[in-house]
Amino acid sequence: MVEIKYDVRKGADIYRSIYASRLRSWVSTGKINLEEVLVWRSGLSGWRKLEELEEFKLFLKKWEKRQKIKKPIIQNGLLKRQVKNILIVEDEEDLCTLLSDFLSSKKYKVETVNTKRDAVSCVKKKAPDLIFLDLKLPNGDGIKLLSKIRAICPETIVNIISAYGSEESRKKAKMKGAHAFIDKPFAEKDILKSIRRFS
């Protein structure tokens, strides 16, 4: 059986003689948006939306099922999410290297910065999934930086790492949106635990 070919119109562009399999692939990969595409083939009296074609209805029904957003998983009051990209904001370069190497070995994509300015610049470019933030930075208070980070990327998880874990600093950090407070010195298992409680 010969596969049917279609002409596909996307805005001003027209793709000629596209096989049905390629058309399905373009929909699945997002190359074309169903709302802006029209198709034509022999036997049609003009351009049609893809969902109007009987031969595509089953495919579109399955595709739409896959596109449905899953409800967020919440356990113990915490929103579960996938953590891939991690930013470390820490002025001790040796600690940055050690922590970065450890997390990279666990398949996380890690970036490190040593100053408040670099941290702000970094999160403005792309919001990481999780940040490890030191409270004592050479050019800025970590609590104030925490507030700024929460304003720029409110969905990002922020875990505080500090050698100055007083009750007051813990309360302030929590009020400003910190998710966890890790005391220095810490073990590698403490770092992993603080990530996995959200993922």
C-alpha cells in the first residue's frame, strides 16, 4: 500500500509532498503547531486542519493523551520535581570544587559562582532547579541575596549551607523562602538528602 502524501502549509511556507509518517513525526517533535498548520491532499476540496482528517484522528487522540500535564506529586507538603541543574553560591573555591565534583559524579549539571553579583547574573540568564547558597559572601549578605533569588526565580529550590547556623539565621532563611538549612561541615549524604527530598 502506497503511503499518502500531503502538502503542509505553515503560515506563508508550504512543504510539498510530505509523507504521513513525516507529518506525524513533525507533530510529535513539535516542529509544527497544530493551530497554525493546514494540509491538502488529493480528494480534498481545499486546505483542511489536520484534526479534520479521519486518518489522523486516532494518532492525534494518542498524542494529546501524552501531552497532558501530570498533576504535581506532593509528599509531606513538599512539591516533587526533577532536579537536574544545580548552582552553588559559595566564596570558598575549594569547597565549590569538592561539592561540584561530587554532584557532577551523580549526573547533576553543576555551575559555581563565588559572589553575589555573579549569582544574580547567573539566575537571570537561566533559573536552576536548585541552589546551594552560603550565607556569608564577601560582597553581600546571603539572606538579602536569598530574597533577590526568590524574586527572580520563585520556583527554584534554595538550600542554605552555612557555618553560622544560629536559630535566628535559620528563622530568617525560612521566612525568606529557603527550603533547607545545612550546617558546615557537612557530609556528602547530607547534600544528597537535601536534593532528594524534592525529587
